[in-house]
Amino acid sequence: THQQKGWPNTTYGASKGFVSAYTRVLARELKGRNILVNCCCPGYCVTDMSSRRGNRSAAEGAKTPAMLAMLPAGAPTGEYWTDGVVRNWAQT
């Protein structure tokens, strides 16, 4: 089975890595076109998706995505953000 071969039951980690990598690829491809490409994690929010077990409200989780939508030209691009700051996705 997949577990016997060392694979996890979920693909969350792999998908997180893919999104981060694709963010960097798109940012590089769009460089010079005044388009920023970033990804973010809203955190573990109290929503139906988390079975209401999150540790922050959806409004709190929306702060970083909203901030990213309003970044000015020349702001960081190709980055992974959480809690309003750039992070290394592999260490979160």
C-alpha cells in the first residue's frame, strides 16, 4: 500500500509545495509586466472546512490575502506569506 511505501494519507504537503513552486514560476514569467504573484496561508480558521476547529476567525485569516491584493507595484513577488510577512514555506 502507499503507507508501506512511506507515502502519507493526505497530499496537503505536496500541494503546498506545488503552489509555492508555481508561485515562483509565475512571478518569474510575469516579471517586468507590473503583476505580482504571491501565495499565502490564512492559518487554521474556524470554518466548515476545518469542522469549526480552527484557532482564528475567517476574518483574521483574510487579513494577509487582503493585504496581498493591495500591495503596490514593486512589492515582493514570488513569495509565500503568512500573518502579513514573508515566510519559508518549508519551515511552516
